[in-house]
Amino acid sequence: MRLALSAALLLTGLSAAAADTGKDPSGTWLTGDGRAKIRIDRCGPGQKLVCGKVVWLKVPNDGGAPRTDLKNPDPKKRARPVIGLQLIEGLKPDDEKFTGELYNIEEGKIYTVSLERESEAELSVSGCMLKVLCGSQTWTKVPDVNQQAANKN
């Protein structure tokens, strides 16, 4: 009985995971303005949430030094390098999308966002600040940064 129940739970979990793949935003995405690439991965308990960090910048240096989080409202965080910085932390599944908060390095502000796969190659990113200032952009799927480096050799 226990074995049958465990197998049923495992199969249910596998089919739910398979159903999630269509909306799963995991991968590396070029932002709408082409200035950054964000790596999005599953995270959190049971890998049900999504998190994302900066893995590439079109202009990675500022005056010869790596770009830092200069506009962060917390002065202690302004020296953090932008590459590797977590912008998306723990977005939750919500129907066909993931919702939560995204940190915008350019402004040092946090936005309420939703990420939704438009297609295999496109991710719609919609967000609002204070539920009034809203906008959206489409991110394009690109090869992982490590794959790009390997392809250059």
C-alpha cells in the first residue's frame, strides 16, 4: 500500500512538473533593451519558485572597474558588482505566469512583476511600481553565457 501511494505521488509530481515546462521561464534571457542577460532558474522549496541574476552586461565596466549597484537605496550595497547580482528572488507560480518582485539596478527600485512565456524564445516581463507606474517588455532567450564562451573556442 505504501509503495503504491509513493509511486502515485511520484507520478503526480512528475506530471505536474511536465505540465509546468511550458510556462517555466528558466534559461538565459536578453533584456528588451539589450543591455543585460539574466539567468533565471528554479529555486526555493521543491524548486517551485523562480530566481534570476545578472550574468552579462553590454557595458560591464564603468571607468575601468566592474559596474556596481550605485543606485541602491542602501549605501552599504552600492559597492556590489552588478554581474552576479540577484534581481529576481522567489517569484511564485500564478496560473500561466510567475509573480513577485524584481529589483531594477538602473533605478535602485523594486517593482511588482509577472513573468510569462510568450513562446519558446520570448518571455513577457510586466511590472508596476506603486501599482501606478506600469510597463512591460519582451526578453529574448539566448544561449547561456557559458555556452557562448565555449562556442568561441
